[in-house]
Amino acid sequence: MTYSKKFDSGLRLIVKKIDGLLSVSFGVLVGTGSCFETEEENGISHFIEHMLFKGTKKRNAFEISDAMDRIGAQVNAFTSKDITCYYSKSTSDHAGEAFEILSDFFLHSVFPEEEIAREKGVVLEEISMTEDTPDDLCLDVLAQAYFGDEGYGRPILGSSENVSSFTKSDIEKYIHERYNPENIVISFAGNIDEKYAEELVEKYFEREMQKRAFVPRGKKISLKGANLFRKKDIEQAHIALAYPSLPRDHKLSDAVQIVNTVLGGGMSSRLFQTVREKLGLAYSVFSYVSTFEEGGLLTVYAGVNPKNTKKAVDEILRCIDDLKKDCITKDEFERGKEQVKSSLILAQENTASQMILYGKEMLFKNEVFDFSARIGKIDSLTLSDCERAISMNFDEKYRASSIIGKVDRPLTF
């Protein structure tokens, strides 16, 4: 049961009604993130995400949190490469109150100078925390190695220098451009009447928003295929490899997910069974696929004892070579297909997951997500589709790598 509407301002609404629940999740999704930022702006999408919780015309920072807590609602936000999302989950009877609070800080934040200064300190600590979290740092460095210093290669948190320099004027200018109604989707999932959801959006958002021209920003994407390293005095060597994959709308995108599941997506995967279970080289080893509008990447990660770095990399490359040479077995294909389907089905029982799934589909494609059609598409995939997907991935010409640890040079192949 889904309902959608586009308002006069350009704002879009999607409602996924799920009967039998006592709660509802809702979020405001904005089509902006680090891949849209300039070098000087890098980090501002994430910084704004923090600042919207720091006070409005009617509530200060504590009063925003207190108002949500008083009705037992949860509230949070996240920033990624290409999206920023502010969301809440509440019992259905408090949905109207929670939505009003969310709309207040989204539309009416005033960005007090003292809060800007204080929050800079918080985000600078977050950047430092990433520097002290080597697996996260390894994947940030990998993005730079793969994409370079622009677009998707830019770190979500930005640099300490940039964050320290942001002003109230910078924040307001970026919001005016990127937080345009044409670039915003409001998504509901759970036990809420679609007409009531529409009334809430009309009352708290549409009446407050003005239609204005929206000029999309281009996203620079160029594959660098670099090998980068960062020396850290830590006990493990953190290794990551990236290979070109397919864009999110490609007809074989689900076949790539099946291939990834076989390679490193679970405990039965080839990487886990070889690198961890058979050879005991790593506690954590896995692969995953990231998809964007223009393309994607398949990432492999492992954390190993520094003395086992070469052996681990050799085994990872051997697993990939075997996959490219022999494809996957019929049994692996069927198992992988069921894993991909089940992750989609199980997500149907999580209102937050559904809110984001339906919201992204509307934001990126201007379409209502069709669950039955997606399951049918996965069911129709064949082993030959996975063979084709493998042939379109793992291009060594653009392979990138990163390594963090007691190292003096990048990985060599």
C-alpha cells in the first residue's frame, strides 16, 4: 500500500503504509552530500546535518531533544556521498507531534554563532575519531585512491581546515541552493494513514516552502586506480581493494549483488571460508557493493597481522581470479539469490529501512518502489547473468587499493 504526491513547490511525498504496527518512521531526504561539494565546501553537508539540531526560532538545542523524548520518539540524521537524511520514529499516536518537531528544526534553524563554534569542536573530534578507527580510515583512503580528490572521492566529514572555516553565511548559502523543494523527498513507512501524512506535509512543509528554480550540480567521476597508504602505529594492517562495478539502475545490478554475496557477502562466502576459516589470516574479511548514479564499485576489506599482508592479498586476488575464470557454481548462485531476496524481504519488516528505501527510489528515480517487481526481477536472474556481471566487474586497469598500518609503501600487485 503506497501513496505518492508532488506538491506545487516541487516537494515530493511517498507513504508506505504497513498495517498491524504501532509505530511509524518518517524522514526528510535531501539529494546532497559530499560528492556534490566543491573543494572549499567539502564537509559542509555533514556539518549542516549537525547544525540543524542546534536551535530554531521556538526551541533551543535541548528543547528539541527534550520534546522528542517527552513523546518517546527517536530522532537522528545521517550524511552520505549523495544524500542527507533527517528522520524520526515514533508511536503512531505521536506521529503528528514528532513530525512538527522535525519540520521545525529542518525549516527554522537559526544557527547561533555560539552553537556553530561549539559544533565545530564536535565534528573535529569526529574527524579525529575516524583517524583513530583504522578500518573506517582505510575505506576513506580507498575512496580517494579509486575516485581521486573530487566527487565521490571527497570524505563525508571533510577536512579539519574546512570545518574550522565554515561560517553562518556558508551554511545559509548552501542550504538555499541544495535544500530546494525539488531536491527533497519526505518519506513515511509504518502505521499511518496516507491522507494524514499528506496533511502533515502540507501543514508543516508545503506552506513554508516556496517554489524556486533548482540547478542540479554535476558530479565529477574519474577513476584513478591509485594505490595509497597511511602509516599508523597499530597492531593490524587494514587492507582494502576496489574494482569498478555497475550503476544503481543497471539491469544486472542484482546479479552483481549475488556475485558479491558469493565472493565475500557472508560466512559461507569464498573470502570468509578461505581467508578466515581455512587459513586463519583475518578475523574480519568481507566484500560489498556501492552503487551510484554514474557507476559503482565492489570493495574487499580485510584486517590482518602485518606479517601476513602479502599472503592475505595473494589469497584475495586468487579468490577473485577464480571467480573471473570459473564464474560461480549453480549451488552458489541459488544460495546467493536467496540471500539477496531475503535481505530485501526482511527489510520489509523494518519501518526505518522501508522509509529510506522508498524515499531513495523517489529521490533518485522519481518512482515508487515496486517490491513485487524487484523480487520478480531477482527471481528471473540466471547463472548466465552472473557470468556477464562478473565480466563487467573486476577491471584490473582501474583497481585501487589502500592499506593502513605499520607500512612504508602502498600495496604492490
